Amino acid sequence: SELDAIGGALLRIGERHGVPTPAIARIVAALGS
């Protein structure tokens, strides 16, 4: 889905650069279920 594509990309980019993305993780988890 779009949410997985966009949210997942943001999470991966944040992880790659050492930037925590807790808000994005919560949004993806909440809307994905």
C-alpha cells in the first residue's frame, strides 16, 4: 500500500542516517492495522 511504501521508506532512511522516527513508526503501525 501507499502507507507501507512511504512510511517504510521514511523509516529506512531514518535508520540509515541514525535519525529516530518514532512518530512515523507509530503512524504506520496504527494505520496499518
